[in-house]
Amino acid sequence: MSEIFTDLPKIKFEGAKSQNPLAFKFYDAGKPVLGKPMREHLRFAMAWWHNMCATGADMFGVGTADKSFGAVPGTMEHAFKKVDAGFEFMDKLSVDYFCFHDADLIPEAETLAETNRRIDEITDYIKIKMGESGKKLLWGTANMFSNPRYKSGAGSTNCADVYCFAAAQIKKALDVTQKLGGRGYVFWGGREGYETLLNTDVKFEQENIARLMRMAVDYGRAIGFRGDFYIEPKPKEPMKHQYDFDAATAIGFLRQYGLDKDFKLNIEANHATLAGHTFSHELRIAAINGMLGSIDANQGDLLLGWDTDEFPFDVYETTMCMYEVLKVGGLTNGGLNFDAKNRRPSHTPPDMFHGFILGMDAFALGLINAAKLIEDGRIDAFIKERYASFSGGIGKKIVSGEATLSELAAYAEEMGKPADPASGRQEMLQGIVNAVLFGD
Ligand code: XLS
Ligand code: NI
Ligand code: NI
């Protein structure tokens, strides 16, 4: 097999002082952080759809990047070339995992049977490449949003035939996820939502989505899939309103339909900000509910109201993300999937490399910084102290669940003026964060 990224070398760690754009400045795979090598903390993954497929087309113009890899797009030859290119790319960037949708791998055929045959053929090849390279599948998924048949939803469609087509796609995507030893399976509901309540039975649609997910879990477990199922929340785009709005909404849905034992969340940075939350907020909500499963590591643009899927570079964001991840003890089956693409004018193969180097270095810095914040301990100590009034006296009684409302009312009547809540000291804490991050 001939080399595809011929002018691009294997990327090495050269340290922060290096001026070589094709080198890692901070990502040093083997370097231990809090007793574990960076590579294990971070588990980077390549998103097949952006890296191997997307050419930069947008609503106003065609693609600018050539991702043909020497074959004609839309053919099986091209599908195989993407595999060669993808594995060479992962090798050169030292990215250990990848993620895909069924539709990223092969061109869809006229019949489901032929599409599935193509999926079998390409995944046989991917399996061989995985064996040779040691690369692993972080998660698989089915694209149930691009084809016009899903115009009114997949699990939430008004058409039972389309619902069955979605079921068939999920079944096949689960089969190949299992075949390739995938650690997770994602549901991102791009078309699971509505444009107007005037034509929508929200309760019925949500119940149908839950039924489909239940069937997926039952089937997946029956074929031996032990990984995690994930919902990837996103509030809107392409739909005006998507059901999996944010982490809290998705958790409520999973509990309502008894899916919470098998599902966790895949939190995407850009989706968090679209929902009007910070990335850290979404991670925290997932974490405190035992559902922080995996992460789509990208970055949005707060001046734009859509999913720009940029490579992450904001080190405050990556720091606070890794802070949440470390606090929860790491991601069990999950990792950091670069659901990210180059900007349209950055259209050459070196740009693909620069995107990953940027993202991997930003997360390496985030990991180092987060470990420093934890080791410093001042934030933890402050938060603990802030709630000290609940460690003794009436506060302790409240927390232990022994207090009644009448008892608290009687206490309040007797105490006179309540104590003044201690200062939140936000600015002091922000200063501590800066000192820890930039102090040496
Ligand atoms: C789109 C989503 C999508 C999922 C996988 O906004 O982020 O790419 O990650 O279907
Ligand atoms: Ni995503
Ligand atoms: Ni997204």
C-alpha cells in the first residue's frame, strides 16, 4: 500500500520551545500525569466523517479540500482509500482510536442488502488494519439524519417504514461496532425533534425513540456488546428543537424510560454552548449523575449560533474539561473524539495535521493544568469550607434527613437574625486558577 500523506512526517513531541509546526509541543504520549501516561488519560479519537470525508462544503459553496485520496468519490475504491488514508493519518499523529457512522465508511447503495454487503466488505478491511496497527474503535453509530428518508425523524418519524429502516441501520451499525471491538455506541438525534407543535405528538415521538433505544440495547447485549450506549445531547441544528436538548434533559429521558443502566452521555463542547451552557456545566451534570461517558472534543464560536466544530484551542476550556474528567476518575470506556473540522480556507493535507496537533496539544495542556489545580487543592478546600454550616448542628440534621419542616421553622423563629453567608470569593478563586496555570 503506497503512502498517501507523502510529504507529511510522523509527528513527534519536541517540547514547548519547538518552532516546528509539525511537532507536538505539549502532547507527550508516555509522560505520566497523576500516575498515568497522557495517552491513557486522553484517548484521542479521529472522527471518520470530518477527517476522512468532509471537504468544507457549506450552504453557500462546494468543498475546498480534496479528500479523494486518488480515487473517485462515491465508489468502493474510494472507501478503501479512505481506510488507507485514515490509518496512515492515525499512525502519523499517534491517535489510538477512531469513530464512525455507517454512512462515512461506504457509499450507500440502492438496496439495504447491498449497502450492508459493502459495510461487511469495508469492515473486514478495517479489522485487518486494526490488527496490524493496534488502533481501536472508540464508538460506532448510524447516520440517521442525512438521507432524505429521515426528513421527519428516525425514531421520531411519522412513518413506520422509515422507523424500520432506522432499526435496520442501527442493527447493522451495532453488528460492526461489535465486530471491531468498539467500546461504545452513540445516538445523536439530529432529526429527532420538531419544527412546530402544530404537527407533532411530542409524547408519542419520545416514546418511540425510547422503544428504538430499548430494542438497540436488547439486541446489542444479545450479540455480546458490553460497551456503553451514549446519547449525545444537542439542543438544535438541524432541527429547531431537538429532544436531547442538554445533559439534564437526556438524563431525565433515560431515567423516564428505564434506559439509564445501559446509557451514558457523550458530551460535545460545541453542543453545550449551543444549549446556553458552558462545556464544564454539561460535563458536571453528566458526572454527578454517573453518566459522563465520552467526549466530543471540539470548540464552538460564541459569536455564531451553530455547530462550528472547530479544533479545540482554548486552554481554559480544555483545563476545566480535564478537571471534570479527573475528578470523576477518568472516562471508563470513553475518550476524546475530535468531532472537529478544519476551517474552509484551511484546505490542504498539512491543515489536517495542524488541526490534530492543535487539539492534542490543547488537551495535553488542559490535562497538565487540571492535575495542577487538583494537586494545589485550594479550590477543593474552598468548596468544602463553603458548606461547613452543614457539617454540624442544624445543618447536619438537614443533611442526614432527620429534620422536619416544622423543626426548621421553629429553629428559624428562635435564632433571630440568620448568619451571613460567607463570601463566594469568585475573583480570588479565578486569580488562584491563573496563578496555578501560569505561575511557573
Ligand atoms: C453533530 C454531531 C455528530 C455526532 C455523531 O452535530 O456532533 O457529529 O457526534 O452523530
Ligand atoms: Ni458530535
Ligand atoms: Ni456536533
